[in-house]
Amino acid sequence: AIGNEALRCNTLAACNIAIGYCALRNNCSGDNNIAMGKFALVNNINGGGGIAIGDEALCASTRGCNIAIGFRALSKGNNQYNNIAIGVKAGYCLVYGFSGVVGGTKNVLIGNKIGFCYSNSGGKNTVIGHYAMKCANGGASDNSAVGYYTLSKITSGCGNSAFGSRSQANNTTGTCNSSFGSFSLYNTTTGGFNNAFG
């Protein structure tokens, strides 16, 4: 541990690396974590296998097996697990879902402010690009969004594939749409089972 209050509460944990002010500060029994940056994994108590690189990355997380790289990546969620977020504020609001459903499991988020308002109870989303799926907050799952602003307004739509800048940008609850190319299916909001190429 390097840094003021880094791994301060450690009692039973082993094989952890903490570098930075308050990095892994509250960790008691979580093993195999890497925290680099001010407040990185600060509230982790017993979660293991987490990697947080960047100031405040995974700072609210209490569970393990997350990878967050970037300033405030996955910083607000406290009960997410098995997620990858890379970029400034990637997965910033990925938090606990409703009705006891854990929000944010098995998601891949790469890009600045990607999934920024992401308080989703869904999962298994692959999101790459600035502001892609930035408003997912109602159970969106099994979506692939690749490109700037792709599926940026999605709330509960499932099974969509959007590739290209602003592809399906206005889709909110539509399901099973496939779009390839800039602005493809741009105006679709709730429709389903559409295919657009070019």
C-alpha cells in the first residue's frame, strides 16, 4: 500500500495493491484487488478481483469482479459486478436495480461518459463509443451499441444491434432492431424487428 490511508482497514485480506490516497481504505477481507488513484475502491469491504485505475474509480463499489479504468469509472454503483468500464465517467451511474434485482451485470462499456446515466437493471450489454447508451435506466439488456451516440436514449429496449454514429439514437423501448451505418434507424423510437444497412 502506498498513500495516506491506503488499505487502512485491512484485517484478513491478501494479495491487494493499493496506490493513492484512501485507495482500498475500507477493505477488510477482499482479496486480489488492484486500486490505483485517489479513492479508488475506497468502499470495497469484502469484494475480490476488482481493478480500479483512476481517481474515484469504483469508489462506491462493495462487490468484486469489476474492472474500471478512468476518472470516476463505475464510481456510483455499489452493487454491480462482472462489469468492464473504460473511459472518463464510463458507467458513472451504474447502480443497484429495482425490486432487489442487481443492476449492471456483465456489461462492457468503453468510451467517455458512456452509460453516463446508466442506472440499468438489465445486463449483458456491449457499449463502445462516446455517449452510447448514455440513458439506459430501465432494464435494457442484450444490446450492442458501437459508435458515437448509438442507442443513446435506450431505456428498456432489448436485443438491439446498432453500429455507426448515431445509429438508433432515438430508440427508447424498441426491440430486436439491427442497424449498420451512420444515422441508420435514427428516428425509430419504439419499433421492433427492423433492419437497416447503409
